[in-house]
Amino acid sequence: MPTAERAAKNESLFREVNERIAELQEDFGKAYGRAHFICECSYLECTTRLELRLDEYAEVRSVRTHFVVAAGHADEENERVVRRTDRYLVVEKEGLAGVLVDDGG
């Protein structure tokens, strides 16, 4: 498991990529369709793709400390699972990880 600072930077990068995916989907008129997003976990080598509706992803993003991750990818030391679905988990960053996310990673 990477350090909290490195994990926050990694997660922020994946979040930026996912925000761009959502923007592109909306630009092409697919605002209510599904898209494949990258798991926003702290594992540096992770490339797991998660299928979410754009409104689902927007809901996750409405809380700055929430991230979408694959089942089994939650970092129990720095986050807690706040929602489970059959396709993904939503985790909330806590402690130093939450502060780093609030500060922009």
C-alpha cells in the first residue's frame, strides 16, 4: 500500500481522467448512458474499469472525499465504504487521506 500522500496523488490523477471521460460522454449526447471509468483506488498498478451511468458518477463526485473503486480495492486504513453496488464501491477518504483530497492532493 502506498503512502497516504502518494495514494492521494494517484487517486486524483484517476479522478481527472474519469472527469474527462464524463465530459466527453456528455459532449456526445450520452448524458444518461453508461461509461467505463477507471477505478480510483490507491493501488498504483490498478487499471480496473468500472461501468457507471453518468448520473451515478456525478453523484459520487458531488462529495469531494468520495471515490469510486472496484470491490476489494478499498484501503481500510484510510477510507470507509459508504455505498456498495454490484458493479462498484463508493469510499470516503478519512484522516490524512481525506485532508490531502480536500487540499487537492
